[in-house]
Amino acid sequence: MSQTLKAVLVGLTATVALACTTPRALAQDAAGPSAASTETPSEPFSTGKVEAGATKSAVCSSCHGPNGNSTNPEWPRLAGQSAVYVAQQLRLFSSGIRNNPIMKPLAGTLKDQDISDIAVYYEAQTPSGLEADPSYWQAGEALYLRGDEAKEVPACVACHGPVGRGNLTGGYPALRAQQSVYVIKQLNDYASGARYTGPDVLKVNPNAAMMLTIAKRLSAEQIRDVASYVQGMR
């Protein structure tokens, strides 16, 4: 067995343990014991219709691209994204908890059925591949698979999966083929606290509490590296 393969297997083994223990600890670190989740993620699968979502998402394609494959690096790719995650974020945009001057008025016009339809539509789409920066992706891969023990940063694979598909029912977002420019901005916004406003997000989106802690522990170079790696994931 090669040293590289051994290292990956060791990292994945450690990841299993982190997946069971670290997220809860990180959430408590960021939110404190009084901010425990009192709500479950929105469940769009019971009512959402892909065909209806294809029609309702037409306006979304101007930014997020055909079938959710954005070509603008500043706008996220939604193709293959968790329907639970999409539905949750649309509601956070609508309420203003996730502050975005473009998305707030658009999401505010959507009814629950619209959100469910759009969410399941995007999850059903296939993300098209992008390329990782050859200077950074290997360091990003190491962080994604093994984390950084010295900084108490868990491996990204624990929540986002070995090929970046996320956890579709648990609401952990898919990262594969995501625009690296967008990923960098979101990690920086997590670190600075700019991604969400007010304390309510810790109740409606406990996954965010983990990222508020993790992002602060990452260096600018680590953010760049892991963003490049996920952009090249298939």
C-alpha cells in the first residue's frame, strides 16, 4: 500500500470520528448552550415537483445559469444542490436572516410550494465540471480529506462527502463543481459573521453554527486552496 493511500485512509478514519463528535462541539462553541436547534430542516420532498420547478426557476437562470450551472464565478452553482439546503436558504433570504439585496426580494415572492418545487428541481440537475487551479488543489484536497488537527479544523469530507455531494437529506450542501470565487467569499463571510444577521440563524440552521467556528480557524491560503479543490470536484 502506498504512503499516499495510507494517509488518505487514516484521514478518512479520523473523519468518521469527527463526523460523530466535532459538529456538535463546534456548534456549541459558536452558538453557546442556549442556542440549541428547536427546528428541523425544511422538507421539500413531500410536495415539491421537478417539472413545476423547471418553470418557476426560469428567472433564477439569469444568475445561476441553465439548469443551475452558473458561469459567473460570483454566483453559486445550484445544480445537484441539496433540496433541503436550497429550501432552507431561500427562507433565510426571504426573512432577511441571510442578508442579500438581490435574493431577499426574489425569495420574498415565493410561496412554500414554489420553494419546494424549485428546491427539488435543482437537486435533480447535474453539475457540469470545472477545473481546479493546479497551484492550489493538492493542498485543498489534503484539508478537505484530513482537516487540520493543529487548528482543530475537521475534514470537510465529514459533512460534505467524499466527492462533494453533501448530505442531501441532512441539509449539508453539495460543494462539487462550485465556483471557487463564491466559496472563498462565503467562507470569509462565515468568518466575519457577515453571511447571516441576528441570532435566529443558529436556531433555524444549526449547520451554520459549525461553519462560523470552522471558518475563523482557516487561513486565507487554506480558504483559497480548499475552494480551488471543490471547484474541480466531479
